[in-house]
Amino acid sequence: MPSCIAPQRWYGWALQQMVLLLLWIGLSLYAVSGLPSLFDTPPPCRHWGRWLQERAAEFEFHLRSAFPDWGRVLGWPDFWVASLRQQSLSAIMTWLDHHAVSVP
């Protein structure tokens, strides 16, 4: 499956990355989900954040092992913001998938 396609998800990784970053810089869930140019229907923004946070420990363990510089950032979501400066969410999830980490 191409890395731009997020398995079992309606929206692609790039859009999910943008939404998560907007939430992490302080925009409200209401403000982000109301951006008409991004969505045809209200997106599950809260779900995306929870999904990533629930898997953060496992994902971060593998990513910190492979990319030692990323290990210098502590905490949620600072680790992810720093990681997304280096690689896209699509590339990160593809890397995890190729290294036998379940990315549903």
C-alpha cells in the first residue's frame, strides 16, 4: 500500500499531520474542524490525537532507537512536533510499518 494512504482511515497522513500540528500549537478542536477548505465533513480530529497518544510509547521507543537525535526531546507532543520537523507523518508511519510495528 502506498505510504500516502493511511490504512483504515478516510483522510490521508498529510492532512492528519497538519491537523495534529494545528492542535498542538493551540488551535481549538472547534476551530480546526471548522476549516471549510480542509474537510467535506467534520473530521475525527480528537480521535487522531488520542490514537497517536495511545500508541506513543511504543512508536517513540522504536523511533528513538533508530533516530537517536529524536530521543533528546521529552514529552508528548513535543517529541512528535520535533519528529515531524525531520520526517512527514506518512514517512514515520511507513518506517514503523516496515519495522514490524502495527500501524492500523
